[in-house]
Amino acid sequence: MSANESLGRAQELAERLRARLENLERLAEAGDVDAAVDDLAEIAELAKQIEAEVQRARASADAGA
């Protein structure tokens, strides 16, 4: 996978992360603790996936340099 592809994937994941954060805010306002905890777990997973894509992009860029 190229650096650009990895960065594109990271951007897609970041958009999903933003949507989850917005949903988390709504859940917090509604007091829905169980759903908020579920969203936090998904947010953490998305953050890990973003970090992995950034690392892939960095490795791909370094290999091409």
C-alpha cells in the first residue's frame, strides 16, 4: 500500500472518529452511559487503526525516499 493510500485510509478513519465523538457527546448529554462506553471502545479502536495507517504511510514514504 502506498503512502497516499494509507493517508487516505487514515482520513476516512478520522472522519468516522469525528462522527463517533459527536455521537458520544449526544449520548453524554442524554445520560446514556452504556452506549457511551460502547462508543468510547469504538473510538479507541479507530484511534489505533489511524495510528497504524500513519505508521504504514511513514514506512512507505521512508522506503520510497
